[in-house]
Amino acid sequence: MAFSTSRMIFGGLVLAAFSISGCTEECTEVGCTDSITVTFDRDIPRDYTVEITFNGVKGTADCTQATNPGNEEVEVPVSGLDGNTLLCRPNGALLQGAPEEVVFTFTFAGGGVAEVALAPKYNSVTPNGEECGPVCDQSEVEVALPADG
């Protein structure tokens, strides 16, 4: 009987320690990034450039997927927007950051231009749970590609 009593006392002490610390869950360390994703309703030409106006500041990115055979996505720097990168995809792009207003102008190899102007609505994402960081703002928009795009 004394053995059972000491187990109960130990279990009670452990439970009390967790209650005092306020720890309700263990946090993982999954990261996330503020971002906006533009997805077209169909695949776009493999080579294109994107001019981006991010809260009034212009930058450009070259998405040359043809020089990276086999890759579905290519990450490139955005010149003019220090620290930002663009993830070029077969049917659009993902831009790091959470601008209040953004304009994407896609110019496709072989001709065709698509302009997408947005005031995005963001969703807060908490990949490790609401009580754990980080919190990232992410938005996704699907756009019908113009016939000449």
C-alpha cells in the first residue's frame, strides 16, 4: 500500500509542476513566412519576368525555369525589394512579405502580359499551434489567365 501511495504523491507533484509552469502543450519549431501567392487557372510559359510594386516600391524578378530543367519551382531574388524572394511556379508565383497593396505584372516569353493588382486579405497561420510562435500572414488568390497570356 505504501508503494501505491508514493506513486500517487509523485504523480500529483508532476501534475502540480505542469500546472504552475502554465505549460499546456509542447511547441514544435516549424517556421513560416509572410507571403502572397498568385495562382493562374492554367500553366504559364516556363520563362517569364515579374515586375512587382510592393507598397509603392518597384522590383523585378526573372523566372527562367527553362534553365532549371526538372524543377517545378525556382526561387529567385527580387531586385529592388531588398531581402524579398519570389518562388516561380509553373502556374504562378509566391512572394515573401505581406504588402497592403501589390501589383504583379507578368511578362511571358514569346509575348503576353498579365497584370494582377491586389489589396490582399491575409489569414494568420500558426504552424505550431495558436499558443506557439511564429504567426505568419498569408494570402492566396487565383486569377484567370487572359487569352493572350
